[in-house]
Amino acid sequence: MATDANKRVQKHRDTLRMAGLRPVQIWVPDTRRPGFSAECRRQCRLVAQADSADTDLPQFMDDAFTDLDGWTG
């Protein structure tokens, strides 16, 4: 049974490769690690402080949002 699953996975990977894609591996922070939440809060505070000090940010965000009109990706 595992062989059937392996064949399906390989077929799917081959299809993706034929479409011009390739597999990649990324490492992300371990959300279960002690201190993760505290570090998220710390970084959020820093970003909020930087945003509040940037007087041009609201206009930049409005301009960026307006620039999305008609974009379909």
C-alpha cells in the first residue's frame, strides 16, 4: 500500500517538474519553542514603533492600495 502512495507522490512531483517547478526546502521558526510568543510580541512592538514614527507610511500605503485597482495577478 505504501508503494501506491509513493507512486502517486512521485507522479505528482513529476507533473510539477514538467510544469517548470522544482522542490525547495525552507526552515521556519518552531512555534512550539519556549519564548516564541514573547519574541513575536517584541518584534511586533518594534514594527509598531517604527510605523508610528514614519509619517509618510499612511500615504505610501494608500498609494499602494490604489495601485492595485484592476490587478488580477
